[in-house]
Amino acid sequence: MSAWPQLRESRTIRAGRAPGTVVRCGLVDTMLADLSVSVVYFFERRLDEELLTAGLARALERLPVFAGRLRTVDGRLEIVCDDSGVPVDSYDVDETLAEAMGRVTMPSARLADPVEAAAGRAGGLPLFTVRVSRLADGGTALGCSWHHAVGDVQTFTLLMRAWSAAVEGAELPPAELVEDQDAFLRGVLPAEDCGRPGFRLPEPAEAEQLGREVAGALRSNRTVQVYFGPAEVDRMRQEFGARAGRRLSTGDVLCAHVVSSVRELDGDEEVRWLTVPVNVRRPLGLSADLVGNLLSEIHLPWAPKEGPPALAAALRAAVEDFTGEHLNLRANLGFLESIGRERFADCVPLGFDPGRRRFTFSNWSGFGAYGIAFGGQRPVFFSPAANLPLPWVSWLVEGFEGSGYLFTVVLPAKLAGRLRGAEGRAVLHRFRDPADVLPAAAGSVPKVV
């Protein structure tokens, strides 16, 4: 068998009926509409692909946006729930489970089929793709990619829960479409927010530089994955909490620890900004079943001399006072009205500022990545996949078999090399004890630091 994936079957999965619902994308949906998100679930044994595709068809009835297509009407991006379908490609791959897990973030891994986000805006292209890879030792890699205009990680989780329930013969969870997100938000947002929009209009010279960053991302950047065991994280939380004088979450301390470790290895003592996307469903008291990009963000300045516990404490305070100090969705709508919708395409999110080494940290833990099952099998590993490796972007999710945490970060190539080296491992794992027991899979994937 060739080392390259060999296509075994290609099909398009549809729900079998088109509701015809038209979803008018909101401001956040549109801002993210040039991006797709790709992830891969790994299973120890073969998945029944007939059950898998039949379950997907049922899930698409509940979340028809994933089987729809985009269009633009009067300058507004829309998703037409026309049941055009989801392409599912099945491959045979001459790699073991451990080898595939180790290569998941490499552009050459080919374990997911990234949705063509920018081209998809013009219509006619899928908004969700699935790749099933049968591995050489009997394992399976299930790669999923979705168009960010469809929704955030919470929305994707709704689809995966529905898909899992359909395969397992359980009742499908609810999902609520928002047919006009901007109108919906105007009705539920506080009258005032922080007043600072989450995007900006760059000057022409900066816009050109940002374009070069995107064009050269594959050549210039590398993705590093770091596994933190449960005991290691507990020690970190205890020390940071004691020094900060308050309770801190796992996300707080891991974000602060990795950001500060990267700064230390980079010899960077400047004040830098950190951007943290926030799912606004909970702070606004909204249903967890809402579909779409219900996101705002926290923006924090931090100097390395303040120490990681101070950053963790600042992040915890920002989360606790999010609606009062950081919520900006009404400010976004006001800014769009002030510049005119025709100029929106020239805007960039505040979090995308690689020239100033602005970190973005997305916490995916707690979304239930390891809670799904197909044919009784739960994933042994879940990871973001290679898509567009923009620097200073990071994600956190539970680790192997749901134990511990996996931190994925994209950095300039030389700095990524430092993280992978002996010095980097020592700095990143300063809270690990040699006696700590790690999951067996952690030792079988050497590319995970």
C-alpha cells in the first residue's frame, strides 16, 4: 500500500429533505467567514461507516446549516439550508494510530479536508466536510472541517452530539437556529457594553503586511503540541492560586503558563496583548443550544515581569466581569454602521496582530470532545488539524482519552524549535514530577512535547 492516502469511497450525505430556512449571517459570522476550522478524532478500532453516514444524515436534519450553502444578498451573507449535502470521503492510510496522531497538525497529514472558506462565500461549495481514514493497525481517524460562518465550537459540538446520538440510537439533543443573528443580538444585549469594537481598519501598509503573513504562513510557522498531565496541572493551579491569592481555573493557569513560557524562551520582555474569545451564551443567559458564532472576546495587556500568576489572575477577573468590562457586540454593530457595510471586508479582528506578537488563546476544554461515541467507541485523542498556521494562535482541549490537557500553539519556526528542544521542555514542564503517571498514548506520540 502506498504511504499516501488511497481513496476508497466518496459520497455526499444529505438529510433527505430541505427545510429551506435562510439564516442571515451576523457581524461575527461575517468577520470569520474567510476561515474554516478542522479537527480530527482518533479511535482505536474501525468505525462502521454505514452507521456513521446514516447517523450524519439524521444529525443534518437537526442542524441543516451544515448541509447548506452560502450566498450574498444585498451585501449580507446568508446560509441557505437547501440540503446540498456534506461530502464524506473514505481513505486507507498506511500509518498506525500513533503515527497519525503525531502528524495531525502537519499540513501534509491529510487527515481532514479543509473547507474552502473564502471561495465558499461565493456559494456552491460545502460548509462541512468529513474524511474517514482507516489506519494500518485497525484504528480510525475521523477528520471534520467546517466553515466558520456556520458557527463556533459550541455549534460544532451540537452537531457532533446529534451525530453521536443518531449512531448510538439515542434521542437527538435540541438545536436552535438563529435566522438573523444581528437582529437577535440587538434584542438580548445590554444597552451599553465596553464600547470598544473587536475589529479595526488597518492602514494600507499594515494591511499589506498582514496579507504577507497569511500568504507565508505555511512556510514561516510551525505547530507545537504540549501535553500537561492532571497532577502537573494541579501543582500549577495550587502555586499560581497561592501567589495570586485567589481561586484560578485550569484555563487561566495553562494560558498564563504557556504564554509566559513562550515569552521566556523568546527573550521577549515587552508588554504584549492577549486575546481570548468568549462564548457569550452563558454570560448573557442564552440557551446553550443556539447555533451560530455567539462570540466576543477579552483583551488583556501583560508584561512578563509581572509573572504568570498575575496574568492568570487578570484573566480570571476578566472572565468574572466579562459583561461589564469586555463584552463588545453592541460596539461592533455601532462601528459597522459608522464605516458602512461595504468597508467591512477591509477590517481585521483585533486579535490578528502578528507583528506585535499578540497571542490568541481559545479554550475548547469543557465542550465535550471526548463525550461522543460511535458504535460504542469513544475517541482516544482529539486535536485541531493543520489548516492555516497563523502565528501566535493557540487552543486548549482535554488530552489523551480525556485525561489532562493538550495545548496547541502556532509559532514562528525558530521559536517552535526552541519549545520542542530540551530547554523548552524543561520550561514548559517545570511543574511535572518524574514520578507522574502519564497516559500510555502520550508516550507513543513523540511529537507531543
